[in-house]
Amino acid sequence: MADLQRLAETLEQDGGGVRDAGPADAVDGVPALAVARPTSADGVAAVLREATAQGLVTVARGAGTALDWGAPPERVDLILDTTGLDRLVEHGAGDLVVVSEAGLPIAALSETVRGAAQELVLDLPPDRLAGDSTVGGALSTGVSGPRRLQRGGIRDLVLGATVVLADGTTASSGGKVVKNVAGYDLAKLLTGAYGTLGVVVRAAFRLHPARPDRAFVLATGPLADVAARARDVVASQLAPAAVEIDRPAGSDVAEVAVLLEGTGGAVGQRAAAAAALLSGRVQDGPPTWWAALPGVSTSSTDGGSSTSGGGTHAKATATLTGVAGLLTAARDAEQRYGVGVALRGSAAGVLHAVVTGTPEATASAIGHLRGAATSPREGTVTVLRASREVRAALDVWGPVGGLDLMRAIKRQLDPGRNVAPGRFVGGI
Amino acid sequence: MSGNEAAALDVVIGELVDELGPERVITDRQRRRTYECDGLAAYRVVPGVVVLAQGPDDVATAVRACARHSVPFVARGSGTGLSGGALPHSEGVLVVMSQMRSVRDADVVNQRAVVDPGVINLQLTAATSPDGYYFAPDPSSQSICSIGGNVAENSGGAHCLKYGFTTNHVTGVDLVTAAGEQVEIGGKAPDPPGYDLLGALVGSEGTLGIVTSATVRLTRLPQEVRTLLAAFRTMDDAGAATSAIIAAGVIPAAIEMMDALAIEAAEAAVHCNYPAGAGAVLVVELDGPSPDVAGEFDDVVRLCEQAGSFEVRVAADDDERALIWKGRKSAFAAVGRISPDYIVQDGVIPRTALPLVLRQIAALGESAGVRVANVFHAGDGNLHPLVLFDGSVEGAVDRAEEVAGGILDLCLEHGGSITGEHGVGADKAKHMPRMFTADDLETMQAVRCAFDPEGIANPGKVFPTPRLCGEQPGRHHGAHPLAESGVAEIF
């Protein structure tokens, strides 16, 4: 039985508190007993040490914008609310580096660095950004957006991280300089780990100078045609910052949108060249669906199948040439299984799908999307958000290379399975 | 050497000869000596036995034999590493990967290549540049270093300021684990599901297993490349120019700096004809789409002149560009012309601390009576101080070591790192506790235990003290291989 009094005592110095959990604190339907909200890394360590000593299971929570991504935890006793760790530790503008506590909203961090005409190039989905998605949440869910094509995902931007392990050990790796090969890069291991290795309390990121000018080039066409034209732009020397593809559910056509960034007239010249490649049109602003997850957009022009909040949400990866196969597989799955499959994402081969339909049909459709790649090394589909019924009907993660090594890492860092058990691949 | 270790090695050698055949297993001491050091020749250990791996199965066979008898193994690519990461183990197996050197699949349409670990870095660029692509990580040793070595060390290079390090360019590997199992991780598609094992493996310096195949990104060749050399009276002026360029929002492909002593050495070695009277030179390279490069290049020239550059030379063609780079790329070897011996350091500082740290390094050198030449990647604050000494003079090595260590302390005081691209290896393991706490290092080693519970994968590197991973039920342990890491033969 949890001793909440003793948990609260661990936060006396920290100044944070512990309260009983309410229905709103459930994690993807799994109810919690209590919520701790420390305000410092030491506080996180103290409360986690005590919680684990009591045999409790802890799940970290930032703003909770993606708390239902990944599998639901087997059990939750303590929610560790990280939003009390909301300090921006350091913005080294001249060094293009920012160090932040885990609970700081990405939006707040971005606003600070924008003051120096810099940005952390994450391109979070607008609804997560507006929901105050935190540094820790962005890291733990391994986000990437349109500009991953050129700048990589968050795993490519993180320079260092501090994590508190289940037993309260606080460990840092990496650093706050752009170039550093001393020791293991544990920050990458924590990225996209859904909090199953510990609670991230601090991270350092590489920033980029914000480009003063940008232009978008858009074109619409049949699926295979759009995929081929997108690939032409990726293979060009125009250095596109992003090449995004949007295929609404039920559609035989898709739209491609290219982002070019730079200064002044140079961007205009490149935009014109991209428009020629795409047989497309140039516009100043992004399309309504830019950076948003499929089925979600900021306007009603997003086709007739808005699935905002509903449907099964999956991440699909592919090789550059495999993107075309994924698009046609989405259409085939709709015809075969009577589902809707909206697909959107980077021509670099990282897309998101939203599948609407019965659990059985959804499972079949996900299986069909997986079949678009000739092997898991050429493309995977992992389910991020789904109802219990859908989860029960399919293999959420699909084949995972190196699963035994992953299990061994979990055993080493969280031998008692005290943090977020069951949330990750292979039941980790 | 303990009797147990020697006996275990003998058993392993017997098994290797049986399974791989005598031509792939080198036991002759003279031939083994060929491999006694990597690019850091100050450390030498003759390996217990050498395996010339012809393919992944050979590697797995060798590692399985090691695992059966708790014998350490070390993988070696081209042996160009500068931190002793491929330093052999006297009672262990050195697995030489350099005969596995085929580019298996140059899939330019998908911007990926699948390569053997022994493929030379520049070989991949040569194979793909006719199609308009190249392999972006470009360590100075790129004409001889292997991609397997790049993966182990997370190699960078002059152009990683813009294009990132090896870790940003690897999307898949085939790994032989420390138990000898062959595991496929990632592939041509990005973001494989599960923990980012690639993030952990790249840069782990051979301590988590041996990579037998790597799938890497191919980068599109830029439309335009422009290079300039700017000469300054002082390092401070050159540093101010660098800051101004970064502050203007320009991300050059490279910004390299050399001080007067490094320039002197380069002149003596390769006659690169850098401007006379320069206290510092900057080499700045921009690449990308032509219209953008043209605009930014003019900005860079103006910023250099505003910061006090008294001569800016612009490369008119590839030959002139090569001449500008020649001085920079030859700098390490060139200091051999002005000093019989030298130590190369690889510390990193926040770039804005450059002027201060350079003055502090100069003061350190002066007070110890040791000359320090500076060559570095100014854009990302990665210093390569060359601490010059004459090993034949009594006490000179010690003074040089003291200055070199002092430079690393300076880097750490300013929030930097002890190594930006050369790796920790055998050389800097002792400095790790100055950068990381005991808990930090324990946690890293816990991850190591997940990959290598027996501690047989390149023991003695990266970490100053071994961590025992806990007894495996039903297993018998001999002397822990880390307990004696061949120190007796190190000089």
C-alpha cells in the first residue's frame, strides 16, 4: 500500500507537493493513486527513490498531449508531473545552444530563443504545441516534423540529457556543446523511449538560426505521380527544408508541399525552380495541414474525413521510393477493408496515418500498410494511439530489430519495472 | 599476464584456427606486432592473436569463441584512430575488419548505401559522386579511415558544423553482440521502432559489440561550393569574425582556424603560401544552392574585413580550393617539421569562449615553457591544440602532458568536453571522471552491461574503472578481463 505521507515528505525541501489522483489523471484509461509535482531535479530523485522503495509504479507526465501514445502502462500508482521543472537553464545564443528543464513548454522555449532569431527545429504538431507540450514530452515521444528532411528529428538535435532512474540515481550524458563524443550518448537512448528508462529532468539542444525568408511550393496529383515529383525535389540541389505529402482519407490524389528557407531573392529563385520541377505553384504561407497530424487541420478545407481525436493513429516509415507504395497501400486498404486511411508526412519517409474503421478492419489495414515495405528494414508501421479494442486486434509495434538488447537495457536501468511498465515495445 | 588468461587465450586460438583456418588467424608475433597500435602510437600492445575477418560470420565466430572463454576482443578498422580506441589486448583477440571492404549497395535513389565496415570513407564518396552524392562525415583521415571506425568513433570532420556527425548519418547496422549473436538494427528506412540502439552504438568505441554492416545516408552534392581564406593579425580578430558570421545566421559548411605556429608548420611542410604576417587564418567554406551561396559569400567576405582581415583570398577553382585546404589538412603532420614530438588534444568549448580560452592556453604554454600550435574547427568550438615537445629532452614529455591535461581542464571549466571527435579510447579514459560524475559513468556502464555482461568488448576503453555486471546464474567467471588490461606492455 502506498504511503503518500512519506512520499510528500520527500518533497519538503523541494517545495513541491503530492496529492491524490483524480479521474483526469488516468493514463490512457489506467487510473493512478497519486500525483507528485516536484519543482527540481533533486525533488524528482527524492520522490522517485521513495516511490520505488515502496514498490510503486511511476509514470512521468508533462503536459499530457501525447500521454495516450504508446501502449498504456500495466499499472500506475504515481504520476510524476514534470511541469514544476519549467526553468530555461541557459540560452547560449552565440553558441546556438539551449538548456532547459524537462517541464518547460516547447512553445515557451521557442519564444525565448526567437528573441535571438533562433529556433529549435522540432515542428511539433500545432495542437501539441498549443497544448504546451513539454521538452520532456517531446523528447520522450521522439517527435519530428516537416523539417526533419534537412535538420533531422529531435534525436539529432539533442546534445545531452539528465535522467533520474527508478532508484533515484541522477545521471547525465552528453553536454551542452554541439560537438562531443565523450561517453555514451544516452540522450538518444532516452529519446522516443516513452519514459520507460527513467524520468528526463533536463536536456540541451542544438539551435538553428531562423531563416528570414521562406516560400512554399504546392502541387496536387495522382498518388504515384505526387510521390515521384516529391522525390525529384528531394533529389534536387535546391536544398529544400521540407517536402511534405498529404493524402486525405478516401482520396485518389495527394498534395505535395515544399518548404524553401533562406534569404531574400535566393529563396524566390529556388521556389521558382521547385515549382518548375513540381508543375506547382508558389505561395508565401504553408498549406492548412502543415505539420499537423493527419485528419487534423486548422481549417475545414482538409477533405471530408476529419478524424480529429478519433481513429487509430500510426507512424509509418519508408525508404524514399517506398513512400509511393505506402500511399497506394493506403488507398488499397480502404478499398479492401472499408476503412479510411489518411496519410501525411515527410517525403523523407516518416509519415503519420490515421485509420478509421472497426477494430478488425483497422487491424487488417495496418497489416496492409506494413506489407507496403518489402522488409521491416525498408519500412515499419507502429501504432501510437488506439482504442483498447484496436490494440487487442493487432500487434501494436510490429517487428522490432534488437528487442533482446532493448529488454536488457530496461533490465539494467529499471530492474524492478518501476517506471512506465508495459508502455513500450515487447511489453517493456 | 595471469596463467588463467593465457590458458584461455590458447584455447580460443585453437578454436579459431579450427573454425576459420590458419590463413585468417595470425599467431606469429612479428606479424601480430604490425597491429600493436592505432593512430595514437604512444600506446602499444601486441595483440594475443589477430583474426582477419572476411565477413560477418567470421566476426561472429571469433566473438563467440571469446565469449565462451571470457577472452576480450577488440575490433580494428584502418587503425587511424587518435585515442587508442583500437589498442589491442595482450591476452585478447584483435578482429581486423579491413578486408571487409565492399560497398554492398549504393542505392542513390533512396539516398542510402549499405557498406562493409572496412570500406574507406572516401571510397564511398568516390563510388557515389558520379551520381551526385557523397558520404558527408569527413574526418581528416578520410582517404584511409574506415566507415566501421567512423561508426565506432562517431567521427566528425571539418564539415560536421553543417552536416552533423556520423551518428546523424547511420540508419541501420548489423551487429555482432558480445555474445556473438548477429542482430539487425534499423535499415534504409528512418526511425526504427524501439529504443534508439543506433544512438547508443554509434560512438561507443567498440565497447558494445562489432558492427559488420552499416547502412548510411548519402547526401546530395551541393550545387555550389565556395571557399575563402582570410588572414588576420590576431587570433582575437579571427575569433570575432567567426562570431560575426554565426551571429549573421550563416551556417557555413566549415570554418577552420589556424594560429601563427600552425601556419608556420604548414608552410614548412606543404608550402601552402598563406599570407605573410598572419597571426591567424580562417578557412571558410559555404555550400548549397548557387543563389544562396552567392549572397552569403559576400556577407562572409564583408564580415571578415570588418573584423580586421587584411587579406581575403577566394578560391577561383577546385585547384585553388585544394591549395587552401592543403595547409589546414596537413597541419597535424606538418608540426612534425617544427617539433620532434607533439600531443594532439581534441577538447571542445562553447564557441563564444574561444578568445578567452585561447589566451588561457597560451598562458599555460608560456608558464610551462611549452609551445602550443592551434588548429581547430572554430564554428563548433572543437580545439585541436598541438602541444609540441622533444621527447629526447628530460622532463619534456611530462611538461607537455601537464599542459595537455591543463587544456582539457580549461575546456571543462568552460562547460565543454574532453573530446569532440577523436574519442575517449585508452587515452582519455582517465579524464572521464573530470567530466562526468560517478553516477553518470555507472549509468553508462549499466547500458554497457546490457550489451556486454562479460565485459569482453574492447575492455579498458572509455571508462576509467570497470563495472562488474553481476553474476550470471550458472556461469563461472575467471579473472575479470578488465582487471589487467595489458598495462604492462603500455609505454
